[in-house]
Amino acid sequence: PPPPPPPPPPPPFFLQPDAGNRDAQESRGLGDVYKRQHQDATYFGLHPYEHVTAWVALTDSTLENGCVEVLPGSHNSGQKPHRDNRDELAMLSRGQTLSINLDESAGVPLELSAGDVSFHHTLLMHRSAPNKSREPRIGIGISYIPTHVRHLTKTRLSATLVRGVDRFSYFDKEPSPKKENDEAAISAHAESLARFQEASESIPEMKEIH
């Protein structure tokens, strides 16, 4: 028999900084900052929900310093309503908090060593507790999306193409740094974060699914 046809090429993908919290998400030692149960999709404004967050640990992430805790399988239940809880100690852009009853006893902590990475779906319910250690917990969140995913608000966002060809042009392309501390790249990054904040704030509070 003839050999099977080769598999189709993988789809093109974008990387986008997770600016919904902080560029480098930092929980300082012996502090009270936290993230309540939430879904990343709530104020990202991306459609469809084909979005994975890569959380890269720059320091150890442990139970003591408030590592991410997830509710396994919760992404299968779809987008749920949230309320804004603009607490200065909440590390999320609007303090977004799930407004449904949850059994948090099913939570699983994602303890990581520096250099490790965890991946979770944009609809996965998760949180992080306050850092009770004497050392900071720092990580970088990166959104990984196919190029056919688009942003629904009027604000145009930017992203970095990491594979394939972008045939949709839903995002502006981010410039690559030319050198260490490249001023143009730093400026572009700051603009990218500002655009994301503007877009996130423009989405109505999700007290009900809309």
C-alpha cells in the first residue's frame, strides 16, 4: 500500500504577555497580596476560548509563598460570572472574582522550582494565596493563542508570532529586541501593556455571562 500522507503542518501561533496582572507577577515576602478564584478569560476579551496561559516561575513557587492553586477540570464548565473586587491587595487588574459557589477543597497546588513552567486553559478556575515566606514569588504569564483567535474590544492589541504565517492580522506584530535594554523594545512593551489595560477596562463587569 502507498505510504500514509504526511500530517498537516501545525497551525501558526502567537505569544502575548499576560498583562492582566503585572508584567512580572510578583508576590512579595510576608505580604498579603493574593488572587481570588477566577478565570483568565473573563477580561482578556479573546474569542474563541482557544487560549493557554504559560506561567513561568522565575523563583521557586511553593505553598508557603502562595503558589497557583487550580480546580482540575473546571475549564470544562465554560465561562462563569465574576464580580469586580478592586482591592489594592488583589493582584488582578480588576480584582475579578468568581461569583459562584465553589468547593475549594478540590484545589491542587502547582508547586514549581525556578525555571519550571505550568500551563492552564483560559477557563480553568484558579487562585493564589498570600505569600507568607520571607522571599518574593515571581513569575511571568504568557498567553499562547492560534492566529485565528481575535480580540473583541475596539482596542487593537499586539502579539509576537512564534510559528507559521499569520493570515488574519488580528494583532499588531511586536518588534524583537535588537540588544540588551533596547529602548525601542522597552517602549513597545510598555505600549502593549497600556493597550491591554485599556481593553480590559472597557469590558463590562461580568456579573452575568454576556
